[in-house]
Amino acid sequence: MIIVHGVIPIVPERRKRALQLAREMSDATQLERGCISYDFYVGLQDPNALVLFQEWETMEALMRHYQTEHMKVFMDALPEVVSGEINTRRFAVQTMEATANEPEENYVSESEAPRIVH
């Protein structure tokens, strides 16, 4: 699985247009073969930051996504709403099932694993 995370700073006066572009992009992308999830979120600390979170079955599916017409439309419209540098990160994720045959020394013990507190 491939995960892409991005933060897009938007011009406050063009926020409505940015949200419209995000909705259109999300709707079109979620119909693509190989897309597990694709959505934008508004930042809690900064409501003028859109957070993008994508999950793809394979790198090939993600590469096909970059070639779609809706990606071209989105990228062409983005400069009118962006207020700064867009930051993205891509991660390759392996499920525990896929790693079940790896040696135990590759795993973090439960006591060493970070704890998430709600």
C-alpha cells in the first residue's frame, strides 16, 4: 500500500474555491482503480490549510492517477488558491500479514512501541 500525505496552504479569500477544487478532485479520484481512499481535511490549527490523505493499492495505481485528466485540471487551478509551499510525503506501507515471515528481530516489542492516548 502507498500512502500520500500533503498539506496545502490556501489563500483565505479563495478558501471557498479551494474547497470546491478539493471536493471535485476527491470525488473523481475515489472512482479510480487502485484508490483505497482519497480525501482532504481542514487543519484544526490553521483552517486555511488543506490536509490531503491518500491510500493506494500499488505504486502503479498512484502513477496512473498522476496522468488523469482530473489531476491536470486540479494542478492547473491550484496556483489561484495556494498561498505558499505545498508539502507532500509518500510512504510505502507493508501490512503485518505481508511481514509475517520476517525474522522477529525486525519487529518492535509491545513495550517499545509508541502508545497512542486519546
